[in-house]
Amino acid sequence: MSKILLVEDDFALSMGISYSLKSDGYELREAGTLAAARKIFEEEGWDLDLILLDVMLPDGNGFDFCEEIRKKGSPVPVIFLTAVSDEINVVKGLDIGADDYIAKPFRVKELEARIKANIRRNEKNKGNVSSCYQVKDLWIDSNRSLVKKGGEEIFLTPSEYRLLLELVTHPNQTISRTKLMERLWDVDQAFVDDNTLSVYIKRLREKIEDDSKNPEMIVTVRGIGYQLVVKE
């Protein structure tokens, strides 16, 4: 039974989500404030399988909470529940470590599909064979989820890290946008905003490329997708 932390201050919405997920067999922990969410996370954080996180809360915002748990090293998938679907808020959420987002109002079936996909993907990642990879001055140690550039550790959000790992394990191969989205989100493409992948690519380039505007590692194959270039 998967355990989910639902952080939502809208009582009616929280009740609806809770009822649907419990009916599907999920175990729920519920919080209406950041303070309550922090308390639950301190007690059960490493037993959680996913967090559903509202952006606007009575005592702060979900962005702060997401950033806090990532700094603590928690890999638990986070899906933002947001009433604002504009690019600035989406980018901010993804950049601080969220795995996905869904804009209100949403269909319960769509939310359930996102939840299943994120939990399933996280389980798959736990079983991946660990290896080390090097591209130019970039070093990736998948055993420790560690990435260094020029000997200095760099911070990647979980989604950025998964994207990098997907590219680095298929060097010099063009991976289509569709295939990347299928592999990264493992969910029907209709539920994924194509712009999300562009955001991840942009942010990843800013962190690993010497010149993100003229990338040499992650190159765009126009009209198809992306390729991680590894020179022999």
C-alpha cells in the first residue's frame, strides 16, 4: 500500500482527493498547513511514496516545503497542485525539485494517473544498476546520485537528474522528445505538457554546459529530440 502525504488547505478539495485515493487503496496522511506537513514529514518522511503539495498555504507556500525536503536529501516524488499554470510558477516548481504539477481544476483520473506514474518510476529508479559516467569535465556517480563538474558538486533536481541519466546512458543517440517524455514520466503523453521537457533541458544545460546558449554536450536534433554528445 503506497503512502501519500496530501498538503492542501481547501477542505472540500482535500476531502474529495482523500476519498478517491483511499478508495483506490492508498494510505493517506493529510495536512492543511506547512507546520502540519513538516511534522508529518519529520515523523514519516522516509516512509512516504509521494507528496501532493498545494502551492498556496495559510502559513507559507509549497515551494518552501519542497525545497526543504530536497535539501534533506529526500527523493520522494512531489506533485504540485496549483491554481496557477503559467510558465513562471511551473518553472519555479520544477527548478526547486518537484517531479510534476497539475493545474486546478483537474480530473481525478488524471491525478491518479500522475500519481501511479511517479510512484512506478521512482520504484524503477531504485532498482537501476549503479554505474559511473564521465562526459568532458562532467562526472555522474549514479550509485550516490552525485554529479560533479570540474570537480565541484552541482545540485540537480530529481527530474533534471533523471533526464541527465537517461541521456548519458544512451550516448551519441538521438532520443525523440516523445520517447524522453515516455521514459521520464511513464504516463500517457496527453497528460504531459510538452513545454515541461523544454524547461528541464534549458535548466540542465545551464548547470552542466560551459555555455548554455551554445551547448556542446546536450545538443538539439531539430525536429526530433536531443542527443548527449560524447567524443571518442
